Amino acid sequence: MFFVHKRLFCLLSCNKSTVHVSSYQLCSLFSFSTAEEHSSNHGSNFTLVDPLESCELSSKEAAKRAKDRICEKELSSSSPSIEFFKQSGWSDPLVMKLLQREPRLLRANVETILKPRMRSLQDMGFSDTEIVQLVSSCPCLLYLRDIQPRIDFWRSLLGSNERLIKASRGNMFLLTSSVARKVEPNISLLRECGISEQCITQMVVAVPSFFCRTNKCIDESIKHVEELGVSRDCKMFPDALLNVMTLSWSRFHATFATLMSFGWSQPDSLAAFRRYPVIWNYSKKNLCDKMTFLMKEAGCELTYIVGHPVLLTYSLEKRLRPRYEVMNFLYQNKLLDKGHDLLSVILLSEEKFRNKFLFLLRNEKFIAQYDSYVVAVQGKHDVVAVT
């Protein structure tokens, strides 16, 4: 028992964060024999199995290595299911990943379970590559008897195999969740809010986990968006709802705190959220860099930024700074009269900006420098809204 206590201490002291001990790790604490025990008990078949190897490994790393060892051992076995997947064109790493996510497949009957389910997916028009992607993301799918009606429902909603696979990657229980009890009530709730089918599709792909739960989660998110002043008939309601659904509360409120640290009032921040919820997708550093540039380099007053929060939705390095520097160069060299509003310059399409201002530079080196800034963006925002 002393050795068990010693190992538990070793396991728990490897990482101060919450430790999740797999059944394999827990068994390994008890399934071993020391040299002294082995010499006194020759009949013992237990050997030392230590998934931690050393206290330098974190609990997460230890769990992964323990899991990998099991799968490597299983992969080398002559299981009919493993042979079936390999003969179907699955590589060893893909089979290993599949077993890690769904160990039951190791003992699945090839003739009554695996072959019929895989054949059903082929009959539904999935290519071999798509089947690998779909089954890898949702291994439990092979245990369902009603695969076709589930697939038909999701393909009808999402519109393509590609979106279906992407959504299932986001949540492995998407295809196994009850359509009648969970999925359809959630979708109906969004439709009642006036959200279009296109937006619903994008939400499913972005946050599939919400559609696998009861509609309480989405209902609470809707109420929170309305509390923030975004009504259901507002054009930005879908974007605001998606932000509330995808961001943690701490991250969400941190954006408000970031803006207020630059002097924004709470009403100003709420007004910005109602108009441009996409701003909440940006990191604290991203927003701080933009605010610092606009206030200190571009010389914008806080009231100007607060009145035009759309400025924060553009890339600093690919839109704000390069265009500001072009305008500044033109002003300093008296190639253009001052008085052009920064926002009006930022809002111009790339083609219009070039035609209106860039030809005035008369400096190929400067034009080439500007091109290097914007070649990757082509005049578009660096974040695409839901609407």
C-alpha cells in the first residue's frame, strides 16, 4: 500500500491543475510488482506499468501516453475490425485515432455492424475520403441503426457534406444527439427569433455543441443578447447571438473592460456592441493596438472613435496603418490638401482608394511598400460577419 500512496503522490504532484486519471492510469497504480514481491511470488503475472514514466510529465501528457500505448498494442493485434478498417484504406494513425475516440470499435462485429454502416454511408453519396472524415469525427455513428434519416436531416439543414463534416468535427455528438428532443427545438427557437436559414446554418457549424443540448442554453443566450439592448428584429441580432454563444463570459466581459480602460463609458460600449458585435471577436491585444494607433498615431479623439466604432473592425496592419501613412505622406509633401476624414478613407474599397489617392504618390518605392501591406487582404475586412 505504501507504493500505491507513493504513486498517487507522484501523479498528483506532477501538475497543480485538476488531474483527470484514466482507468488505465488508475489500474496501473495497483497492477505492478516490485522486485522483492516478484521474488517472493513467482506466480504473479503482473509487471510494472507506469504511464507517467517520471514526475516531469503533466497529467495531460501522461494520460495521452497511456492512451497511445494501449492503442499501439491494440493496433498490432489481429482484431477483425482493425483489419476491416485497414482494408478499407484507413492508415494506422487514423485507425489509432478512431480507437482512441471509440474503443468499442475494437470489438465491433464486422459483418453485422461495420460493413452495413459503411455501405450505408457510401449509398448516401459520401466519398471514401468523406467517410473517413465523418467517422473519425463521430465514431459512434457506426453504432446507429438510423444513420440515413439523421444524415438526411443534417444535410438538408446544412446544405452539403462539407458543412456536415465540419460541424461534426466541432462536436462528436452532433449526429448522435436526438433530433426530435434537442436539435429541432433549438432550431425552432432560432426561427422564432426571425433568424434566417443561412444564419442558422452558420451557427450550427460555428457552435454545434449548443444544438446538442436542451434549448435552455440557446434561450439563455437570447435573453442575454436582449438584455444588452439588441432586439430580435435588429439586423445585428444573429451576429450578437453568435458572439454570446461562442465566447466565454470572462472573455466577453473582458472586451467591455478593455474598451472602458481607454475611456469608453458603459453606454458607449453597449452601443458599439449593438452596432458591431464582431468587435468582441478580437483579442485584448488586438483592440489595444488599434486604440493606441488611432489615438496616438492617427490623432483621433476618443469621441470620434466612439462615434465610429466600425474603425475597430478593420485590420491595423492591412488597412488602418497603411492607408493612414499614404494620406500622411501626401499631406506632408503637399500632394493633397488636408481635410479628408479618416473614416471616409478607410471605408473606400481598395480599387477606389487606389484610383483616388495612390496615383498621387509619384513614388514607385512607396507604392510597392503599400502593396506589401495590402496584398493579402485585397481591401476586405479581416473578420467576416455572420449576416
